[in-house]
Amino acid sequence: MTKTFILGGTGWLGRELATQLVANGDEVACLARGESGAAAEAARLVRADRTGANAYRSVSAEPWDDVIEISAEPSFVDGTLAELSSAASQWTFVSTVSVYADHDPRRAGHRRAGCRSVDHRKRM
């Protein structure tokens, strides 16, 4: 059984990922404020405000096979990496804005150039 931790797990994408992972038999925990909705059925909701101190305290000692970070806020990503990187075997960062090299909305479209992938483990 894979143990997966989803940050942003109550929004549309996070809840859908959690639902599919639970259906696969994975153990899933979702960290969120709990304002966007409920966590997927059979997933554990970890309530935390990521802007506050000690947001990850209740899960930082747990080993995770996969951590999936769904965020549009770069400061959340840096803080999460600092707190949880040693507990995660694999880390996946998902953000729609991160895939575009050009963020100017006047040139929006499916043909924009993409950004290169970054391995954050090299920074740690």
C-alpha cells in the first residue's frame, strides 16, 4: 500500500487525485484549511493553515511514499519542502501557472512555450 500526502487536497484536483488513489487502495491524507470542501471519502483530512507556524507539525514525522503539492503560491512550496522533504520518497509539484514560460495573459494560449522541469531536491 502506498502512503500519499496531498497538499491542497480538498480543491477540485486534489480531491479527484485522492479519490482515485483511495480507489487504488492507497492510504491518503490531505492537508488543507478545509474551506474548499471535504476531503475525498476514506482520505484523512489534516486541517492546517499553511501561512501559520507549525502548519506541518502533525505530519512531519510520518514517512510518505508520495507527496503531491498542488499550489499556486510559491512560498507554500518552499516551506513545505523545508519541513517535509526528508520524510518523502517522491515529490510531485503541480501548478498550472508553472508550466508556462511566458506568464503574460495577453499571449495566453495552448501554443506558449513551456518551462523546464526543476528538481528541488538539488536545493536541499
